Amino acid sequence: MSTFDVARFTALRRERGVELGEPLSAVGETGSTNDDAMEAARAGAPHGATFVADAQTRGRGRRGARWTSPPGQNLLVSVLLRPAISPERAGTLTLAVGLAVRGVVAARVGGSVRVKWPNDVWVDEQKVAGILLESQLEAGNVSALVVGVGLNVGMRELPAELRGIATSLVLSGDPNPTREAVLVDLLAALEQRLAVHERDGLTPVLDELRRFDALAGRRVRVDRVEGVAAGLGPDGALLVRSDDGGEVRVTSGGVVLI
């Protein structure tokens, strides 16, 4: 197990001029970095505060799905944001974060890197990252957003239950990725995406989202809706063309390829 090198990360972040990532909390083990960030948000932690762990005991994905990771091998991080955006716009930020993660991964590996609606990133049909966005509201306004990212970085062997459905940067062609460098890349990408999203929402990136849509044209099931994924609406909703020719807008739910 390798521990996160705070000094190396700090030097790389300052060299790049990245503002997110300060203050940084890096621990060997925690329950959930998202929980840590949410607790810090309630205590008044500032925009950009970042929480990294070598291992999580209660790591989770969207809708409570468990996120497992061998200690010290992958990037488990949550970033506290305090953007001036509405709850409606905050709800679409996951897709912008997906593009940020996609860009970081695509710069390091070969193969097709796509965003699987609403919160995963795939390399050649295999999951390399998951995103969990949680928010705090005060008087109907967004007081804090926590962006949690689990990105498989150095994992060379997959548990039996993940073989064929998950991958990592090293397994996808990045010969020697480090969590510190990957996190700086991710924070830099997040800064850029957040600035655009805070100002203009999804509109400027809709074409990009559609270009890297992992589901378009494929048969899917989302809860009780079944049909062919027909791209994304202007609000980021998944469009599903049902067998009777109708089109259904799906705003939440877990997608299964069928």
C-alpha cells in the first residue's frame, strides 16, 4: 500500500497554478470522503477544500451502490465547492464533471473514453471512474456541493466480480500513473468545467456530451423504462425511444444495457 504524497501533490498543484485542492485532507482510511467533505461543509470549510483517502470503509456510488478499492491504488477524492448556482443547475453538474474526468482519462490512455449517463466514465466499455454529487441547501439555495470521484488509477488486478466490467488507468495503457499527478489534472479540469457551468449551465458542452455518449443507439433499461437510448436533452435528461415509437425523458435512475 502506498500513501498519498501530500508534498508531491502540493508542489504539482502550485506548479500548475491550480486553486482547488486547498486545504487538503489526506488520510490512510476513512468511512467516506464524501461524508468527510459534507461534515466539513457544515463546519464552514471553504470552496476548494479537498479530501483524499487511501482506503474507504463505506465508499459508495450513486443510489447507495458500494464502491470498493484496494488500499493505496486508486484515487478516492471529494472536493467541496461553493458555486453561485441554482439547485436546478447544480443537478446537471454531474455530467460536466463526467466530461472533466473523461478528459483526464483520455489524455492518459488509448481506446474509446466515454461518459455513461449519468455518472460513470468508461474505457472501451469498462468502468474506470464513478462520480457522486451531493449538495447542501439553505433556504432553497445551494450552500455547498460535494463532488466525489472514484477513479481507478494503479489497480493491476481486479476482483473476480469486476473482471470484464471495470478497468484502471494502468490496465488501459498508462504505464506509471500516480494519484498525485492524476488529482492535479482532475482539479485543473474541474476548475475549467465549473467556471463554464456556473455561468452557462450545460448548453456549451451539450455537443461534447453527445459526442462522447456511451449509451446513444444502444438498448437500455432505466427502472421501468425500456428502449433505445436516443441521446441527451438540453437539460441533460437521457432520452429513451420506446418500442412504440414514443420518446421518454429520464432524469434519474440506474441504466442497464440490455
